[in-house]
Amino acid sequence: MLSEEMRPFGALKLLQDLCLELLCFVGKVCDRHGISYWLDCGSLLGPVRHKGFIPWDDDIDIAMTRPDYRRFLVAIDAEIARLDLAQSIVPTRLRCDHEGTRLLSGHLQIKCGVGGSLPGMVDVFPYDYLSEEGAARFDAKAYRRAMGSHGRGLLRADVVSSFTTVQKNVCVVGGDMSEAEVAYGAGFAAPFGITAEEGPFLVPGMDSVKYARAVPVSQVFPLSKMPFGDLEFPAPTDASRYLTGLYGRDYMELPAVIEQHSRLYWIRRRPDAEEVLTSILDMMRDINARF
């Protein structure tokens, strides 16, 4: 268990505040369109273990069932257009390396910023339904291998061409997943017992987070409310078992090695980081105030 308190400060604290404001925006979009989501990964571990952010974390992770995820892809675009935020809030999927040969992430990432700097980020992970028989024979290693093959195949021209724009190493998404992408993913998912109908288990989608595991729906729904600092957000109903499935029984212990994201390096490189982040944070607070 934790024996002392750790608190971020300076630019990292500003970045965390910015990510929370972006999450509040995402929550408003979900509420407006009747979409359910829950805190996932480090953003669920943080409020359980630290009563807020993991002190060194610098983004937000949430999850949705596949049907809500596809509805959200359309809804986020609609709200960005309605509020004229195309230059401030940018949703993307299918981020690949600069050679275009390796998929780095397939899930939705929502970033916010100004003038080309987009440091605030919310990861949105889709979860698919899994049959009871599929859960009973679920093989995490085989699933991860399939996720890798699926990701490499997504970079094929006939799939990528179904997206509106390719900018550098990112495919910029316009609305829902294309039928070509859905059909392609279904071919990898079906052998594992993944179904389009509601099932008794959930599993991270082929285009989702790396923690491949079968999650009983009863661990997630009905959603509860999780305090996150001074705010509250939806969370799995059995957060303890959910986190054990993610990180093991010792999830309340601090890790021996701290994993850091690229935004922390962005902070350290910029002498004006606090000024830029304060400006973006003010912008996001204004957006949420007039949503």
C-alpha cells in the first residue's frame, strides 16, 4: 500500500487538468447522445489508488462497448462541427509509424490544443461482446497475435482508402467505421467467439487496448460513479475485480518501473509549456461552459 503522498506540479499538473477538462467535454457529448462509457486502465487505477491521477500520468483512458463506440464516432464529429471546434479538438484513429508499415494504435484518440500543439488527450477503447463459450476458451496470447495481424492489415490500401484524410502518419476519421473496416475486423474476431449481439463477457476489440482478457459484463454494468479528485465519472461496478484482471492482485502497489508517455517529453522540451497549457486549459473551460 502507499505510505506517502505524491502530487504532480507545474506543467504536468496543468496537463492533467487539461485532460480532465477534455474528459468533461467527452462526457457532455456522451450525455447528449445517450452513450455510456467508463474509466479504464490508468484512469481507473488512478482514482482507486491515488484518489485522482496516477501522479506521473498525462492522459485519460475510457472504454465503451462497440455499439456505443460506433455511435460516439459520429456524435463527436457532430458536436465538434456544431460548436466550430475543428481547430481545437481533433479525433483520430489508426496512428501508424512514419513509414506506414506498423500500426501504433487503432483506437480513437481525442486531442485538444491550439496552433498545432495538441497535448491534451483522451483514449477511447472499444470493447466487443464475447460469448460464454468464447470466454471459456479465451487465449490471451493468441488474441494478442491476432490483434497484431489485424493492425498490420488495417494499413492495406483498400482499408485505409475508406478514411477521409491521411495526414502524415495518422488516418483522420470522419464519422463511423467504414463497412470495409468492420468486415475486415470481423474476420479476425469471429474465431474468438466475439459477437455483434450482447453477450455475457466483454473483450478489448482488435483495435483497442493491449490488455487482452475476457471481462464478465457483470463486472462493468450497471456502471457506478467513481470520485476523481473533486469530480465523478462512470466506472465499472466492480472496480476491484476489474483492476485485478488488468494489473493483478497487487494493483495497489507502486510499480518498480514507471511508464511515461511522449507528452511528458513535450513538456520538458518546451520552455513555454506552462504558458501554452494554461492557454489551452482556459479554452477548454470556456468550451465546456458553453456546451
